[in-house]
Amino acid sequence: MADEYQTKPTLETILERINAVAQTVEGLRAEMEQRFDALDVRLDRIEGVAFETKGNFHTLRADFNELRAALREHFPVVK
């Protein structure tokens, strides 16, 4: 019966559990870091598309202003 209830020393058991938790936390941290890196890449791509779209709208607005000026030149009644 004495063999059934033998336990490791308390400090050793606590240290093993702390190390297990530390390993789990390190694994979670590494996983989160990978996810944040992937998110950064996606956000950079989205930002690039947004800037491209903004540039296209500026070009389109300039084209409409040119068209408006040409129409006013040819048709003075159009305002």
C-alpha cells in the first residue's frame, strides 16, 4: 500500500507542470505570430489594391474633367 501512495517531491512536480505550461504557451505564441504574419501580408495586399483603386478614381475624375471641358468648348450651352 505504501507503493501506491508514493509521490514525487512537491517541488519537482510543480516544476514539471510549470515547464509543461511554458511549452504550451510558447507553442501558442509561435502559432499567433504566424497568424499575425499572415495577416500583415494580407493587409499589405489590401492596402496596395486600395491605393491602386484610389489612383484609378483620380484618373477617372481627371478624364471626366477633360470631357466636361471639351463638351463646354463644343457645346457652350452645357454647364
